[in-house]
Amino acid sequence: MEFVRVGMFTECYRPIQNGVVSSVDSLSDALRDRGHEVICVTPSMPDFEGSRDGVVHVPSLPLPLPTSYRLTIPLGTRERIARELGDVSIVHTHSPFVTGWMGARYARRSKSPLVFTYHTQLDEYAHYVPFDAKMTRRAAERLTRNFANNADAVIVPTQAMERRLRSIGVDRRVAVVPTCIDVNRFAGGVRRPDLRERYGVGSDGEMILCVGRLAREKNLDLTLQTFAALDAPRARLVMVGDGPEREHLEHLAAKLGISGRTHFTGELPRSMLPDAYASADLFLFTSSTETQGLVLVEALAAGLPIVAVDAPQTRDVLGQDGRLAPADPRALSAAVAAVLPEATAGRDARRAAARRYDRPAAGASVLELYRELLDSRN
């Protein structure tokens, strides 16, 4: 298609590491690979010097919550954003908060189509807000519905999330485009004995891997309970990531009697993740609040066998390429015990399944959506 210049508005970006940031980067790179231009508008981060061309930082303040996310301050930024963004073809927003509404306002002023990617089930994060949970969930649904219905099109990563948006009253066009990754990068990880040894995995042991933010909505208590119920004395649980629940999870591991067999790595550089996946024997995923679960795709690309909690979006991602079980420690540990002895089987099939999430395919789908919106606008 003809050259497009895209303004990406995202509430969080580097140096934060999470699925939204990975998604924004992967899509931006896919568009740039095809010769298009992407400019990201995001809150400023204190003491962060790792910016690059194509990023516009707007003033921000810390949130009164245990998070590294920032509150965007839109005052006095309109002219600077207009100057740095220039004449954009598409405005693509990645949150329904302040930065997202800045993008919506810019789309109106520039008469550009507005696209919104639904990354997060906000109602599943109600526990972070010190108000009545039911009221907070209703407010989150209303915020999502209003923002989505203000867009020309909404992108969701799974069919389950399209059904979810319809159920809360979203009536705009919804396109299902899986969040993409660089499949070759994760398929190219190296199984490293030194890494396994660092995490306490013996030469005859099994490494069970969990990757993600250590937060309440990720349901990681269930991960520890599942491992505690597993009859595999040579197995080690390696939890990659950090977050507000780390101290609680460490205490829970001690209470369950598995702290000596559980290793909390903290947050790893993205460059280390492919080797971490390649060095594991099984991937355990207990979250049911994701819109897709990018780590599931990374594990597939690495060829890892996967045991996950049965949820609609997880079924959409894995299909027949993972073992699903109810959100119960005994059921999950039984699934892990059944899969571990066959951990090396089916790796090529899982890597092949991950190809549907590769960056070029997702870039082509999003560009086709852009083209249709621009043709309709013209």
C-alpha cells in the first residue's frame, strides 16, 4: 500500500517491560520493515536515557500505586505533539487512559482514522484501586466501551476478546489480529547448561518455567501451589519476572515447602529470554486474565511443551498445541506430570504453530486494516 505515517499513543513504553510494550515494538518494527513510519507518543520516564528516534515523551507524574507506570500530563503538549507528529495517516492508540484520549483528540484534529488495540481486561485490575470492587469493574467496562466506540476500528488479539467487547456493548468494527513476536528470535534460543545450573537445575533435573509480571492478576499463587502438588523431586520452578507480589510469593513458596526448589530470577533483559525458554523443559501458565498471553506465543516459538489454565483466550492461542487444565493445583500438577516425560516430543510442531504469530503476518493484517479505513475516509 502507499506510504503511511502512524502515530502510536501508548500509556507505557520503555524501559518498562511487559506485553503492551512488546506489542507496540513488534508492530512498529513490522510497519517499519515495510517502509512505513511510526512515531510513538508516551509518558516521560525519570532518569531514562534509552530513548530513540521516533519517540515523543510527554510530561508525566508518578501514580499513587505500586507501579512504574506514569500519569500523563497533557497540559501544554498539544502544539509540540502536533509539530513532532506532523501529518499522520493513522492514529493508533493502545490504552483508553489519558494518552489514549490525547491520541483520539489528535485524530479528530487531523481528520485521521482512529484505531484502538485492546490489550488489557481492565476490570481484572480492580484490586489496584482502593474503591468498591464491583463499582471499579463497572467503571472499567464503561471506560473501555466508551473509548472503543469512539474509534473507527478496534483490534483484539483473540476471538475470545471480540466476544468480550461485544458483551459490554462495543459496537464498532472489531478486527482479530494476534499480537506478534519475532518468532525466529525465540526459536533460536540456546539450551544452556550454565543457565540451568544457575537456577539449581541438575543435569538429570527438569526446569519448569514461568515468565511474567509478579502481580496478583497473574494468579501466581496457583503456579506455586501446582508445583508444590507435583511429585517430581528433581524438578525446579524458575519464575522470571518481578513485581509487587514478589515478597508474598517468596513467603508462599516457603510456606508450601518449595522455596529450596523455586528460583525467582527477577526481571531479565529481553535478550536473555530466548535462552531462558530454550533451557526449560516445560512452560507453566496459570493466568486467566490475559487478552492473549504473549509469553504463550514465546514459549510456542521456543518449542516448549505448555501446561496452562483453561480459559477461552488461552484456547484461542494454543489450540491443540498445549495441555489445558482447570484452575486447580491437583489438575494442573497432573497435567504437568503427564507432559514432562514427553517434553522433547513435538517441538518442531509447536515452533511451526507459532508462525501464525510472526511479525510479518501481523504487520500485513494491520496494514490491510489501515488501508480499508483510509479508503473509507477518502
